[in-house]
Amino acid sequence: MSASIAAAAPVYLDWNATTPVCAEAMAEMLDAMQHAWANPSSTHAPGQAARRVLADARLRVASFLGARPAELVFTSGATEANHLAVLGALASASGRGGIEGMHGLAAAHGAAGRVRRRLVLSAVEHPGLLALADRLAAEGTPVHRVPVDREGRLDLAAARASIDSDVALVSLMGANNETGVCMPLAEVAALAHAQGALLHVDATQLAGKAQLSFAASGADLMSVSAHKIGGPKGVGALLVRKGVAITPLIAGRQERHRRGGTENLPGIAGFAAACERTAATLERDMAAMAALRHRLEQGLAAALPAVRVLGAGANRLPNTSCLSFGTLAAELVLARLERAGIVASSGAACSAGGTQPSHVLLAMGLDEAEARSGVRFSLGRDTSAADIERTVAAATAALAPLLRADANATVAPSAANAAGQANAPSAATAAAAVAEAAAMPA
Ligand code: PMP
């Protein structure tokens, strides 16, 4: 690798983690800080001016999401929105407020006010949501995780079997952050509503990468985040369909009593600007990203036959490619790519003790070594053809020798293979991965 490549700005292929803040969002945030700094709840003129900025932003974000302004609750991001959806809906269903009658089913079940306790969610939800579900399960809430198949698609038959009249809430992501695999929202909405349950959709990755309408989706609750679409971090929203009762997590008068606390007006203004910027070129950006993603996958597979596209058989977001480079661990691949000026990520969680396999890839039936091998490339609207050519060339140069060495080591059976772990990384590659990981910054 030449010094000039290392010195050039890296190719950023981690747009699912976060996006650069767009110029339009920055300008509106600055404007809000300079001219709408008053408290939107104040009754004096500066407060009312801030209130108008808030109302205008609410209208624009709601319009982007195909929702009514009154359905939108601004939050600190999708993690909070997910918590508000799950905890708020479960608390409401346990007797306070109640969801019976929501879909005209109260009479059918003869169960107005009946307590529903079960939570159903997919096995591949965002780690924050799964951690919340684990906590609820430990506290006694019956929680059921619906499996996915080898392509990452939801097992609809299992979903149907698990959604019964005791279910308060079904929570399903719109698209998976690691693989980009899209979930069957309309089908699951029908299953949930047939049993009188609510559907929450974590649309954090779907927004801005697909045409999205809350009204048309069938969802009762939907989470989104500004920083995935060119807005700032620390702001997002939960959409709450008219008539759906949720118990707030944070008491207070703001957001129609659904989320207390003085609103993050600069963040909300930036969110609105990012929504409009995203909508302006959405179709064109989606088509361009899909073409570049195709070029990336084809280019890498042609140069490196060990490359496998995970979730290739499923309907995927146009920008996301989760690849496995044979038996090479993701952290080794990522370290080599970063040295060559390409930044991507893995779904595997790093901890002091090493790398945990991705829960998404494990749920797709991959073994532990394979589930540590998934490298996620996620493209954005600024990704260029030159970025992709550079990525294919750099990955080929950096990884082909490693893959050849690994293939040779695997031909001569290693201790691991002798023990029956034919798919385990060779001892040589595993040692290299450990050495590389040790050299990586935390
Ligand atoms: N859900 C999904 C599917 C995500 O990808 C993310 C962000 N990684 C979140 C929730 C959390 O979003 P936020 O950073 O706004 O809390």
C-alpha cells in the first residue's frame, strides 16, 4: 500500500452505522440555535417562535414518513423510540389504557380490558431491543423470538404459530441493519391484528432506503432515527397510530404527554431538513446504490471466489451487502481493509475478551466461525463508482494472499480440522486475526 492511498480520505462504507450530517441539516440546526433557542413551551413571543419551528419540523418529518403530525413523538433516537414502543405498549396492554378494541376485535374476543402480556419479536432485532426483551423476560414477561431462515427471512409459519390472543405487541424491524434483509411487514401486521395485538416496526434502517409510509405499512408504532438519513445523532421519533395508547416512559407535558422533556429543537430541525433532503433524491439514490452494490458484490466475487453474499436470496435494502470472506474472521478483514483506506464494519460485537459472533448470522444458521466472518458494507448517497472500484481493488490486493494462505493451510489438515471442525479458520488465519485485533484501537 502506498503512502498516498493511506493519506487519502478513507472510503466510508458504513452508512448503516451512521451518516455524515448533510449541509441542509447543519444549516437548519444552526438557524434553530440562533433564532429558535427559546423554550417551545413558553407562552411569550420567543417561545411561540420556537413553537412554530417545532410544529413546522413535525409536519415535515411526518410528511416524509407518511404519518400525521399528531402521530409523531420526538425522542432521543431509535433506541428510546423502541423502548417507548415496547414498554409503553406492554404497560398499556396490562390494563392501563388498553389496546383491546383497536382493530375492532374487542367484541370478537369479548375481552375489553383483558390483560395481554406476551411480546413477540424476531431473533434478529437490534441488540438494544433484544436486550430489553431479555430484561423483560427475566422480570416475568413471556417473550417469544421468531426465527429466520438461512437467508435471514422471517419464518412466517413460526410467526403465525406464536402470535395468539395473549400477545400484546409484535415488534419487527423493517430491515435488518447487518444484512439489509427486509421483513414482511404487511403479512405480520395482518397476523398481529387478527389476534388483536399491536405491531411495532423498527424502521431505523428502512427509512431513507425505501419508500416508507406509516399509514400504508399497517404498523401501529414505528421507530426512526435522524442520524441514519443525514440528520444529527440523538434525535429520532416514535410514530403512534391515532387511537393507540402507550404509557409514557418519561412523564411530562411535552409531545402530548407521551414524552416529557424540553424538545431538542436544533436536532429536530436538522431531522426535518434531512428528511426533505433524503426525499428529494430518494428514488435516484436507491437505484444508484443498488447498481453500485451489485458492482461491489460482482467485483469481489469475481476476484475472490471465497466471497459469499449473506442473505443474497432475500429481498434486501439496496445499499447493504453482508459478505463473508471464506474463513477469514471479520476483524482481520476489516483491519486489512482499513489499512488500505476502506472503512466498513461487522455485526459481530467486540468486547475485551474478543469478538462475539453476530446474533443475526447465528440466527440464520451459520456456525460460530461463519458468524464471526460477516463484513458489512453499507453504501450511501455520496458513495461513488470510484469508491467501489477502489474497494474492489483494495480488498482483492489485501485479502487474496490471506485467502490463498488459508486455503493451503486447510488442505494440510490443521488440528481444528482433525477435530472435525472443517469450517473453522485455519490456525494460521486465526493467529493472524488475534494479532491484528490486538493492534486495533478499541
Ligand atoms: N434499530 C436499528 C435497526 C438500528 O440499526 C439502530 C442503529 N444502529 C437503532 C435501532 C438505534 O438507533 P439510535 O442510534 O438512534 O438509538
